[in-house]
Amino acid sequence: MKERDRLADILRRRGLRVTPQRLAILSFLDGNTDHPTAEDIYAAVKAQHPAISLNTVYKTLEAFEEADLVWRFRAGQKHKSHYDPNSRTHPHVVCTRCGSVDDLPDDGENLQADAEKSLPDGHHDVLRVEVCVVVGLCEECDDHDE
Amino acid sequence: MKERDRLADILRRRGLRVTPQRLAILSFLDGNTDHPTAEDIYAAVKAQHPAISLNTVYKTLEAFEEADLVWRFRAGQKHKSHYDPNSRTHPHVVCTRCGSVDDLPDDGENLQADAEKSLPDGHHDVLRVEVCVVVGLCEECDDHDE
DNA sequence: CCGCTTTCGATAACTATTATTATATGCTAA
DNA sequence: TTAGCATATAATAATAGTTATCGAAAGCGG
């Protein structure tokens, strides 16, 4: 029961209610480096919670994102969102054909210069290095803030 | 007629047929730094081609992307794709609320370290720097290649 | 345990994109 | 220049991923 308490604490500390569904989703994401999609998460959690709905997964991920428990990004497969529980800034490798997403180990300086060298085995032929700097709010959005 | 010929040449050089629709779309994209969506492009081109369909815009952009005339990325607004005719590797600033996309001038080394410093006026509060390295194919996709 | 609030799940709606197909048009070779 | 072929176009329908609605169920503070 210790693991459950640990996860429940994480939720509570972020002001989120503790429910079996949220625990299951958080448990699946915790330490996960596979960049799963909502569908992936749904499939995995369904094993323990056959009645869970995809909607709930989306709602939960939305809550997790707002609470900064996961990072959501859209650079990968088709138009699916990928969810990454690793909050450390780090680069991703995306296959331009299948959209698979992998982590790059490099997290420091000279990212672009190092990109080609640090590509994991099986990735090659860099077409382009796309760098997306994501900030909280642009000026316009900040103005409209309360 | 000179400008038209210039654009037509660009198309032909990439093995693309020259049509009024393609010329209009290319003309709109040429030198454009606004990262327009398919919808944006559709709206702009409709001025000269009221009969053009959104479908044609998508098909044309798909052809342009394959011919490497534009770069398509999905990191911005909701799940819309943005199209960028600038083929030079360069970073983008994305507002996490409205999804607006701006170019960062920096294109060299130390991108991540420089990101905060090089943020254009009106952007602030860096939540996270997301770096996406896009390669041609991962090993699996390359194996299935002919 | 009570009551208030939030979350859940079923269902439907929505948005961005892609597929289908008949017609129209660009392009090539005679 | 034109015939014929391949490709592009536009109308329409379909799809994928996600978000909205709402009644029922469950968490949480007292």
C-alpha cells in the first residue's frame, strides 16, 4: 500500500482529488519514458479499470497537465498528443514517417550542434532540427489575464 | 509577369505542375514568416481564387511539403499544423495559451542556453524549452523502405 | 455519516484532416 | 497545335483525435 500512498500524495500535493482512475493513470505514467498517447494510456489503464472511459483519460491528462505533472506535446505522430512525465527540459527525436518519439539524452548546451552526434542508434539522416521554445504566455495573452 | 515566372520556375524545378492555385499558395507563402495554418492560407488565397477548396490547399501543402518547399510542424495552436517556407533550421516560440508561433532569430549554437535571452519582446516566463530533433527515418521505418 | 463539490462515464458534438470520385486542366509528344 | 494521358481540382463524405454535456457516482471536510 506504500506505492499507492506515494502516488496519492503526489496528487494531493498538487491539489488534485485522489481517485482510482487518477492513481492508475499516474502509476502508468510515473517513470514512463515511452511518450504514450492518450490512446496508449487508455489501453494500459483499462487492464485494471475495464470501465474507464477514454474521456476520463483525456480529462485526467488535462488536469495533470495543468498541475504540471505531465508535459503534453504535439510534435509526434499525426495529430496525436504525446504525454511525458519527465519535467526536466530535454529534447525529443521524432521519426518523420511513423511519428515515434524518443528521448535524447543530451540536456545541456549546444543542443543543435550536438544533435546529430547524440542521436540514438537506429536514427540517422537528420533532415532538420526543429527547436520549439515554449513560454508561458505571449504579451497579448498576458494582458488578457486576470 | 516576371514574378509569376519566378514562382512557376520554383514549382517546375521541384517537379510540380504549375497551376493557378499552386502559384497563389506559393505566392502567399513565399517569404511569409507568420507560420500560417491551412485555414489561414485558404482564407488568403480565396481572395484571388474564390472557387478554391480547402481540400486543394491541403493537397497542395502536402505536395509542397514532399517537395521540401515548406516545413510543416504541429507544435503550435491546438492541433492545427503550421507551415513555414523558411527551410533554414530555426527555433520557434510558441505561446502555451493561444498557440501563436514566432520565429527566434537565433540559429546557431547554445540554443537552449540562449533561449531565454533571445526571446522577442512580449514573451517572458519560460516554462520549458522543448527541443524536437526531427530525423528522416528511424531504423524500423528505414527497414520497411524499398 | 452528511452534504457539497468534483469526477466519472455515456453520449454526442466538434475540428482538423484525409479519402473518394467525377470533371477539368497541365503537359508531352506527334 | 492538338490528341491523349496523367495529374489536379472541387464537391462530398468519411475519419481521427479531442472536447462538451449531463446525470449518476464518488471523494472529502466537517
